[in-house]
Amino acid sequence: MNRLITVKGTGNVSVKPDLIIITMNLESHQYDYDKTMELAANSINTLQKAIQIAGFDKKDLKTTSFNIRTHYESYRDKDNNYKSKFDGYICEQGLRLEFNFNTEIMSKVLNSIAKAPIDPKLNIQFSVKDKAAVSEELLISATINAKQKAEILTRASGVSLGELISIDYNWGELHLFSPTRYNLEDKCMSMSESCAPDIEPDDVDVSDTVSFVWEIK
């Protein structure tokens, strides 16, 4: 029976953000279905024009979600019992705009959206463009870490490391976002471009693990 050693290697990578992601959520509410859809379409057109003013193509604005649902309003009847009545339709749309890290461009985008006659909910995140390169660096780091651990353990135990038997890795999606949060209050959205100062977000710190099984001899 072969003697085996199983070691889990941990890889750690720290990367400077080079990508800005602005996600936007639009909500349209009308009693009539057709009017709700018309309002939703107009809102998208307005948002597309806003990013065009900031120097983007309207195709750069990507739809991430689209949902339309009925809406009911709660009220009390004459006997003070809670009731609900139909109150039209709500269309919710999620959109995303990505571009190379540049706070001046980000400022122009936010300023242009602020001047548009719509009120999207905004979320700003900082990430990295080359996700495959980060993943590769992580796996290399985890492999080196595991090999070092295995060699220390076998040397301390008076045995030597043999052939590599297997590798176990869970191919999950990496969370490649900076912990820096950029929050924008409503009153700031209506002001000038000075509301988006030059900032330096924290690095994107990410880790991953890989399990290795070696023969020992």
C-alpha cells in the first residue's frame, strides 16, 4: 500500500485595480402596462444619451437584468382591516458600464447622469481587467505553497517526497473587487464634477486553495 501525503496550498495575490464598474438600477412605475414599458424604454434612452455625452458609445451600456412585475398597494378598509389593491406595474432594469481606471472619466460619467432627468441607483466598484492572469498567478502561488509545505513535512518526518498523485481544485468564480467603497449622496449627484475627486482605491486582495496528494518514500 502506497504511503501518501495530502497538502493544501494557499495562493495569495494583491493587484492594483485598473477597471471601474458602475452599475445602475432603473425603476419605472405606471398603472398601465404599455405606459410602464414606454417609460422604461425612455429611461434607457436617456441614460444612453448621458453616457454618450461623457464620451461613450450607447452600446457600452450593458443590460445585466430586466424584470417587470405587478405592484399592489396596502390600505385599511372601513373596518380597519388590511387590504391590497392593484397599483400598476414596475419595471426594474439593471445596467453596467465598465471602463479603464480613470477618475476624470468617472467624474464625467457621474456628472452627466446627474444632469439627466432620471434617478438611477448607482454603485461604483473597482476591479481588474485581466481576470485570467490573476487566476493563473493564484494557482502558481498555491502550487508553490503546497510544495514547500510538503517538503518541510516530509523532511521533518525523515521521508522524501515522491510522485505527485492527484490535484484537487474547485473552479469557483473569484471575487476580484477592491474593498474600497465609493458612495455618492443625492445632493452630491446634483453638484459639479468636483464631487468625484482623484482617489486611490485599495488593492484587490484575493486568495485561493488547491489540494495536492504526493507519494512519500
